[in-house]
Amino acid sequence: MTRLKIFEYPDPVLRQKAAPVAEVDDELRRLFDDMLETMYAAAGVGLAAPQVGVTKRVIVIDTHDEEEGEAPRPLYLANPEIVFRSDEQICHDEGCLSVPDQHAEVMRSASVKVCYLDYHGKPREIEAEGLLAIALQHEIDHLDGVLYIDHLSRLKRQMLIKKLQKMRAGERAGEEE
Ligand code: NI
């Protein structure tokens, strides 16, 4: 397995609409594996293909809680589609590997039902609530070129981007020393 480069805001690849995959073949399974490895290495809960520069409708998610001693439970989803959203909303502090070291509270549906093709190309359906529901909505957004910061008010988004730029400027200054 290979660790892939994670593209960061404001890279234009994050704004493209990803294309459905025709089938889940060995090449796609390799992408699934590499994305999962990349996500684990970055301590993320979810990763969408556009974040590694691949504009395909492919995501991986694992919401297991290591501190609680839970075993990994990776989910591989190709062509995921939200077919139901609850009216009930929940607020959660979200982050994104493409917007490093930032986080902000976002409102999303408390539960969702998602149809997708699994690691073997088999059609499946998952009903999720809590962190998994949030991760599914966040990652499926990525496939449409949407970042969690787009759900914030303009002011909050600008503040967050400013903090990100300040952090990057600090990192660059550190490298030059
Ligand atoms: Ni993200």
C-alpha cells in the first residue's frame, strides 16, 4: 500500500465534481487500500478521492475509537448516494485533512441512509447516526466539491481561512530558520 499526497485548500481539485466509477475492479481496490492507509497515517476519520487528487466518487471512513479499545472497522464506498436524511439536525466540531489543524462546528442531519458499492462491488445500504452520519455527509460533500467550511457563515469561514494562512506562514518561517 502507498501513502498518497493529500491535497489541501485552496487546491482546485477539491472543487471539482467527481465522476461515478463504472465498476469496482482491482485498480479501484488499490485506490481504496491506499486511501485507507493515507487516512490512518493522518489520523483521519474519513477521506474522499478528490483529497488525493483523484476525481472519482470514492470514499473511505473508519469511525472506530482507538482509545476505547475498539478494533478498526473500515468502510469502503464507491458511488455513495444519500437516499434519506433525517429532519433532525446535530451540531459537531468538524475538521478536514485538506484544511489542516482547523475545526469548526457544522450542523448536519442527525441520521442518513446511504446506498453504495462496497469493496467487492456489491450494492449495499447503510443507515447511520452520530459520528458515522456526519462523516458520510462530510465525505460525500467532497465528491461534489464542497468543503465543510462552505457550511459556515462567511465571517466564520474567513476567520478560519485566515488562521490557516497564518499557520502556514509560520511553518514557512520555521523552515527558513
Ligand atoms: Ni474533509
